[in-house]
Amino acid sequence: MSIRIPLGLLIAGSLFLATELNAQTPGRRRALLIGINDYSASTISARPLAPAAPGRDWPNLSGAVTDAGILQQMLPLLYGFDPRDVVTLTDQSATRNAILRAVDDLLLKPAEKGDVLLFYFAGHGSQVRNSLSDEPDKLDESLVPADSRLGVPDIRDKELRRLFNLILDRGARLTVILDNCHSGSGARGLLTGLRPRGLKADRRDVADSSGYGPRPEERGALVLSAAEDFDRAWETRDEEGTFHGAFTWALLRAMRDAEPNEPARDTFLRAQARLRAETPYQEPVMAGNVDARFNPLLATRTDRRIGDRVVVAIEKIRSDGTIVLQGGWVNGLAKGTELRIATESRMTRRLVVTAVNGLTESYARLQSGDGAIPLAIHPGALLEVVGWAAPPGRAMRVSMPRAAMDVKKLTELARLLNAEAAKHNIRWVTDPTATTQTHLLHYTSNGWELVDADGNIEILGDDRAAVAAVARLPNGASLFAQFPAPAIVIDNISVGPGTDRDGIEPADQLSSADYVLAGRYSAKRISYAWLRPSVKKSDRRRSGLPVRTTWISLDGHKETLQDGIVELRDAVLRLRRIHAWQLLESPRHTRSPYSLALRRERDDEIVRGDSIAGGERYGLLLRARSVPLPIRVEPRYVYVFTVDSWGNSTLLFPRESSVENRLPPDGTPPHEIPLGAVKLEVEPPYGVDTYYLLTTDEPLPDPGILEWNGVRTRGPNSLSPLEELLALTGAATRGVALVMPTTWSIERFVCESVPARRKRQGRLGSSP
């Protein structure tokens, strides 16, 4: 994904946006963006000021600079920032002095009432000992600058608090986005070698009792943090393999899809929902008062819109008829998107996007015919989106280590490793989703590797080296030995490019996989399951994706081996279906004004947690997202269905056909709309289900398309475009791009059914 854009185009574009379609927002908008991947300090000429903090290491990151670069482009295009007022410090230019000087020069000194200011940091976070701190643990949270390795102190939150309070004193609006954590320990679930965005604490005592004032979020600042103080912030990879901070990547997409005056709270909740689906072991945090939460993020958007449609401008027309557009990924364009001249509703000829060139540019051609390009299509003309292109869903990435050995030889090796662990008092872990291990022994194309809880990877090599490594582990350590599958198993599962299951693709690294085919040795045999790396059983309430599948035993008998292969193949196909539905996105800016809710029949109370209790009955209803609602809401057809952890779907509403499900019936919007007489009864077996609300302005001729049992084949050919998309969602193949109507939406929330005694309280999350 390119992060380059001509400065002149950004300036011209942002000025055009502000003057042509929107009133100029009062105050200036400025941003300081910091992204640090490189913590080597190799090009920083300053001599070390003091010994570096003991016990620390400074691993480099992969996605922080990319994230800062994408924000650098998005702010002018979506929020009207002048590119000259967006300062980016990356890698070794982001020293402690440079960061503090930039905060002072860019954000504080010129700040005036009504200005909109952003401070963004992506890099390592940590903690600093402060024996005089008002924190109970006597640790101040901190950001780690690029010259930390040279002995330079971290930037403590209290130092920034003073500067941020001075900014707020001037009446400016301040938003702080932090994609880091405050701990370098990342052990959880199946280890991958991936490190969090955090370092171990600096235990050198600063002994600082200075008063830095109240927390900025208590005075009107909006603070978005990637993780809670005690949790970790991680990196992830997008569908093109590019690294990002998991939180930033979720937030960037939520910002892209936000409506012009959408409350910051809604933008954050949409990012949170994406993060729960993709990285459920990381929980972001929003802090701010009511005004900060309910005002738009970074003030009203200034990108080009007419009504609720996305509008982009024509940059130029090439001699071969290619029309270059000032809009790309940021504007929600995709190959196949259809557009027309925004000011000429009678114009029937449409343009079709033929390619998207990164964030800010795409190419289009007239939909049909080789005739002359109409005069209305010229540089500077505005185009509005009238046909939404549904791109093929992201493939589910799976790691499937293979071995040349058969099951019998693998079992012999496993028995030897297990005995060596017992001999040296090493705890043998049989389920990494239930017990976090201190070490992982796993097999790669280069042989065995040993991974520790800090992300350090030791390349071992052959089987004898693996046995010797177990013997060297410290007394009392815990070990999960992840065994590869025999080549015959991998070959017969048969997924990835060149197969009819290209919606599932092999992952080149364990850290980039959605699921791992892991073998374990337990009860004197080897069995296999698909596991989510770095995920624990306790994360199941945050995501509809199963933590792991059932363990399936294999042995040397041909019939048993074949049965096991079929079970493993069916299991990964079920996971693919659930994964695709979890990530399915509907068109931007067409969300329903209603969200789905459950009401407990016993006391008529709305469920406000992430679980529902056994022995209870619940009713379905729609609730207004915000009050007051518009005077009139265009009715839509409403469908509710649920997908369980086995990939089975059940249509809950309507039960028979598209009758009496066009809501609200007369367009007059009530605050709540009960969905018929549907009642949900919670009974064993308990588990995690995802509830989906689908709304569309056209009825589904066959609502039964929303029901299936586990692995389902593609539906019949006589389907509407929306039905075709729904039929393809979760198929083993990735399908092709479909052009869809723009007036439909889908949202989801995850809910766990539990025995009554385990009932928990919390909040339901939703996503678009």
C-alpha cells in the first residue's frame, strides 16, 4: 500500500474540499504523528548520556512507520488538515528531544481556541519507576523514544500531561491516539515469537513529585489507547501482508467509514468491534468526557460528499480514455465501483473503477461503448458512487507445518521429548489455549525452533537438537511441543492457491496465521487441532471465531488416518465460513439507524452484557442507535440470523418469509421495534454465538439463504446480487468482485450462552 502523495495535490484537494462543499471549520487543524520501527539508534550521533536501563532490550517493530504514513495522507483528505500542518517524525528522527520540541512548537505555541490538534504515537511503550508518584504501583507510564538505547529517559505520561494541559488552557480541542503498551511481557496462548509494542519497565527511580495537573481526558481531551494499562498492544498484517499496529489498523478503517458528523464514540466502537474479530486478546480504551466522546473525531469531516454518497473528483483524463480519480482506498473505492457525474442525475452513462492505486488514487473508464467522453466528464468534475463493489473477502491464513515422518515416527519422537521434560521437571502443556507456556518448541521448514515468552527465537535444527534444548530449559519451565503433521495429511487437506479452496491460504509465518494446525502429545498419542495463535480460552467472549477446534487423534492405520484428514479438512472449512462472516463489510455510510438487542423476558430488561444465561428466554428487538431519530426513516427489510462456533447458521427473523419485516412499517421511527414473537431459549450445550442484523431496501426472495449447516456449497445461480454475495461469503473460494446496491448494511455482536451461575456483566460490541 503506497503512502506517497504529491504535496501540491493534497493542498489543492484539501482547499477544494473546504470551499466547494463544506463551510470552513473554525480554527486550524494540526497533527504530530510519530512512528518508530527502528530502535537501533545506529545513526544517532549523540553520545550515550547514561547507561541504558538495565534488563531491557529494544526489538524493532514493523508497522509503526506505515501507520503514521497512512494517517499523514488521511488527515488532509478526510479531515481538512493542511499537509504543511501535519508533521511526521519516524524512526531515528523521533528522539526524546525532537518529540518534546515538536509538541511545543507545533501543538502548544500556536494553539488557539477552536483549533483541532492530534498527537499520535506508534512505537514501544513502557513504565518508569517513580517512588514519589501518585500511582499505586509507583510506576509512571511512558513512551519510548528512538534514542532510548543511548540511555535517554522515556517520555513519561506526566511530562506530556503538563504540555497537554497547557494546550487545553488555550481552548483547543486535543485528541491523543497511542498505539503502544506498557509492558514487554507478551506470553499468552500459543506463542508465536511476535513481540508486543512495549518494553520492560525502567527501574531507575526518577523520584518526581512535581504537580503536572489533572489528566487531560478529565478536561476535555479525547484519549484513545491501543490497550489497557495491564494489557498488550500487538502488530498484525493486512490482506496484502503489510504490518500495522492492530489497533491503528482497526481505527484507520473505522475512520475511513465514518459518517461526516459521527460521534467519536461510534467510530471507536466500530474499531473495537473489528479488533475483537481479528485480535480479541487486545482491548482498546477510550477516555474523555461526554463532549469529547460525542463530538466527531477530529471535528467534522471535510471530504467531498453530496447527501450520504461518497464523492470524488476527476484529476485528469489520459489519451487512452483512462480517467484518473482523486480517491482510492481512503474513500472506500474498489475495483468495480460504479460512479456517475454528481450534478447530473439524468446522465445514464456510468464510470467503472478498473484499478485502485493505493490510498488516494484510482482509475476508471466509461462503463460501456467506445464513444467520445461526455463534456461533463472533465478534470475537477465530481463523481458520486452509485454502485458498491464487494471485493473478494480476505483469505483465512493458516500455518500447517509438515514433516517427512509418519505418525508412528512422530509419536516416538514425542515420547522421547516428553520423557526428557519430565526428567528435568518441565511442565508438559497439552493445550496452549488453556495454559500459557513459557516456551514453545515447534517445527518449521528449517527444522525445530524454540520460542520463549519474550519472543526470542532459537533455531535448533534436527530432532537431537530439539531433545537437547528441552534438557536445557530452566527447572520449573512449561513447554508446549507443537508437532508438525505428516506430509500426507497436509497434501490431502489441500488448501491455498491452485486448489478449489483458495479462500484459505498457507501463512508464511506463525505470527501471521489466523489458525495453526498444531499437533500435541497427550495420553500416549498425537492429536491435531486448529488453534488461534496467542489466544486463550478467556478470549472467546470477544470474538465469534473459535479459540480452537476439537483435538483429532491420528494413528498409523489407513482408515483412521483418512477419517482424521476428513475431519481436519471439514474443520478448517467451517472456520473459513465463520471467519468470512466475521469480516464481511457492507457499504460505507448506509448503516441502519437501528441496532440489534436482546430483551430478557423474565424482567423485561435489555441485555447489557456479553453473555446470556441458561434457563432464560429472550426476545429480539431493534433499538435506535441515537436519540433523537430523524423525523422519517426509510423502511428496510430486516433479517436476523445467528452463526455458532461450529459454523451453523439459524435464521431467527423472519421465520417464514419476507413478510412483515419491512421496518419501520410507515417510515415513522419509534425508539424500539420488537421483532415479532421470536423467543430465544438458552439451554445446553452452551457456547459463543454471533448475532447478525442484515437490512436491505430490497427483500431477499429466499431468506433461507441465510441458513446453513457447517460447510455449505455455493447456492443456485438465480440469485440477486446481494444473495450472490451472501452465498459466496465463507465459501472455500474467494470468488469475484460483485457490484451491489449501496443501500444495505450488516452488523454483528458476539454473545456467550452460559449457565446461570456464571452470568457476567459487560457491554455488547457491534460492528458495521
